[in-house]
Amino acid sequence: MQDHTTEAGAQARRLVRDLVCGMEIEPARTDWSHVYEGETYYFCHPRCLGKFRAAPKLYLHVAR
């Protein structure tokens, strides 16, 4: 089986981790993001976004 993934296609499907639930998501395909201290974080659901907004340092500490 051949891999037909192009570099541009792979970059378009870059995955990031939702810091609240741990789900991997494509930033371009989610409606929920938040800029905190100059960094943009992406979320799979508005509930995860709300939890992060309420206590961002808690989730950033756990992620490191």
C-alpha cells in the first residue's frame, strides 16, 4: 500500500492535543480555541474550552 500523503496535506492535518480531555484534534476543524499568554490552544468541545478558561494554569501544569 502506498502512502499518498503530501507534505502540504500532512501539515493541513496537523493534530494538537486538547489539554482538558486529551483528545487529538485538527486546529483547522475545531470551532473552539483560546489565546492564553500569547499561545493559542484548541479544544474539541465548548465544555473543554470553558474548563480551560476557568483554570488555565491547572491544565498547562498538567500538560508539561
